[in-house]
Amino acid sequence: MKRFTIHLNEEFCKGCQICEIICPQKVFKQGERISPSGYILIDIVLPEKCVGCRSCELMCPDQAIVIIPEEDSDEK
């Protein structure tokens, strides 16, 4: 099974929660941490459930999320 790494740039995130709303796997949840700009950051609570659809990455208005496919050691 393909796995993905979710990278959140905390300097860009404004806590709009679009990623939380759009994610079909419920990977995100509004957190309690504050960004350097004073916004409430999103938390990546279930990264293992990411299916790589990239909806969060595509819909993020601030380009704060990047989905990176992991190398699969089983693939030959």
C-alpha cells in the first residue's frame, strides 16, 4: 500500500480549516497551537490514513500543505 507524508508549512497556514473539511479520510483537525503569524494551526491527527488524493494540497489557499509520496520498499 502506498504511503504519503503530509508536510504543513506552519508559516503559511492560517487555520482556515479547508483541509479539515475537504479531506475524505479526516486526517486533519483544528489544533490549539498558534502559528508565528498568530493563527490557530491545523493538526495532522491521522497521517497514516492519507490516501494521497491531494485535495488538501490543491484546495489550500495559502499553499501550506504538500503531500509527498513515500518510497515503497515492496515495489520492484
